[in-house]
Amino acid sequence: MTTLAERTGSALAALLRMRLQMPTLPEALASLLRTVVVALFVLTFVMQPFLIPSESMEHTLLVGDFLLFNKQIFAPFDVPSRWLMPYRQVERGDIVVFHHPNPPLLVKRVVGVPGDHLRMEDGRVFINGAPLDEPYASFEPAPPNSFRDDFPPQIYTDPDVDPDWWRLMQRLTHNGELVIPKGEYFVLGDNRNHSLDSRYWGLVPRQAIVARPLIIYFSLSRPSATDVDQAADDRLGHDGEISARLKEFARWKRIFRVVH
């Protein structure tokens, strides 16, 4: 049976060990600084958060999806940090983030790469004379639009089309196909009937492509302009249930989904 003095001595020894294990103020500040430096490096050179604001990439990306995108995979050759992470060229089928005048960043899918001969018939993409397999494309209901579905068009019929792009399009069109020049990419939204993309404002220069979406880290339940109206649920007590509110707050099954 231990005495009071022995118990007191043991407690003091334990406190002393804890004191010895606790970092000093300079050590704690140095550790915090290292964490901040690593976080800034990751956000600056590797990953960056992004919120999907529109329905143009449905159903691959939904309104309210929060993304982390990889800023390193398409880094230019003259960026020193590119040697730290895998790098490759932009390929057909890639979802890319790129600079655009309005808004400043857009997300679309690369459909045509330099040298491709591209046309669309009834909304279907043909590359170098062959139909493109696009399991990701969706065609939500929309009024008929010959400019949108049959590309490149012969008549300027859509007010959303950039007039400068229309004039350039005529010079790049040969035998009813758009010939994509070197260093340029043709991009479309996956939601083909509800996307303003290369059909309307033109090609994307290689230097404007800055990242590739990597993963959905969170997804808020947000309505889309193309959603079909659902019948109201008037069950008593439904809105008061915490579980129901949590379920409706976010799309939990989309969290940590890899983007393809």
C-alpha cells in the first residue's frame, strides 16, 4: 500500500514528464509555420477548391459540387514545380479548368484536340469522320436549336454566338468540318442542350488550361435550372426532423467521388 508521499511523488514525476514532452513556444511556432508553408504550397501549385455554379456539366458535375482540382497535371514546361508531380498533355475526354473572360474560370470537357476535323449532327459529335463515344454526355429537354445541334453551321442564327468567333469559324471550316488549329482545343459541356461552350465563343488556347478536376470533397443540395419539378412532400413533421434536414442539406453519396 503506497503512502501519501509516494503518491505525491509519482504525480509530480508524471507532471514533470509531461512538461518535458511539451514543445516550447519556438518549437510550436516552427511546427505551425511548416504546416502553413505546406498548405500554401499545395493550394498554390497542386490543388485548389472550386464550386460548380451551373448545370452545364450535368450529370458529371452538379450545381453545388465542391471540387479539388489538380493544378500540376497540365503545368507548363517552364514551371519549376512541375517536376514534383506527374505531368501530361491535354487529351480528348479530359475535363479541364481554364481561364475565360466571363466568368474568369470555366469547367468543360475537351472534345476536339489540335488537328481534329470536327462536326456535329443532331447533337452527336464526329471526329475525323467517326462518331465519338461519349457515355458522359446528357441531353436534357430543350427547344430545338439547329446551331447547337448541327455544327459548324452555315447561317448565323443564334444571338449567343460571339461574332468574332463566327468569322473565325468560317475560316476554319472545310468541307463542313471545323479543323482545329495547333495549340487550340474544342470544349463542350456534358449537358449538351444547356451549355454555352466552344460552339458559341470559340476554341480554348493551351496556355489558358490550368487544371483538371480531381475529386468532389463536398456537395450541397442545390437546385438546377434544368431540374424537373417534384411534387411537394406535405407529411406532418417532415421539416422538423433533424435527420431529414441533414439528408436534404447535402448530397452525401457524392462526397469523395473521383471526377472522370
